[in-house]
Amino acid sequence: SSGINAEYGGSFIIVTYYMVVLSYAAMFFVASFMSPLPYGITGENITFTDVSSGSFFFNEVLDIGDYMNPTFQMNGAMVLALAIIWILVYCSIFNGVPSFVHC
């Protein structure tokens, strides 16, 4: 029986990791509807380090602007995106994918 528990524990860790990855994608998806794009490069003589998807990811999504001294504070948008992803996955697993729209 301990083998079954270990399998569930390992699965939960993997699922949790992918929930975070999906919430990153959800935040980029929502940001893609903003004008101008927060991760887009505009203007003349712009270098890659000025404004890019990488700086948007670290500064806005992860909210760690200073790489050398991160603050480790909760990011409300990230928590909301993660909660929405967990709810969507819960509804699709426990109600079945065809009944997902009724959740």
C-alpha cells in the first residue's frame, strides 16, 4: 500500500508543477489582450534587454524586479491565475471533459 501512496504523492508534485506553468501561460494570455502589449518591443533603437517577454515574465508575472535581491512577496494576479487553473482542472477531471462547460 505504501507504493500506491508514493505514486499519488509523486503525481501530485508533477501536477502542481504543471499548474504553475499553466498559470504563467494564463497570465501571458491575459496580457496579450492589452494594448500596447506589455511584453512587446516598440520604438526605435530598442535592445533586447529594454522590454521583452523575459523582463515581463520576471518583473510582472513573477514580480521579482531585482534579480539579486528578490522580495518574495505574494503576487495577487499570480495567485488568482493559479486558483482559476486549479478550478478548471478540477472541473474537467471530476465532472468529465464533456460536462466541463456545466461546472
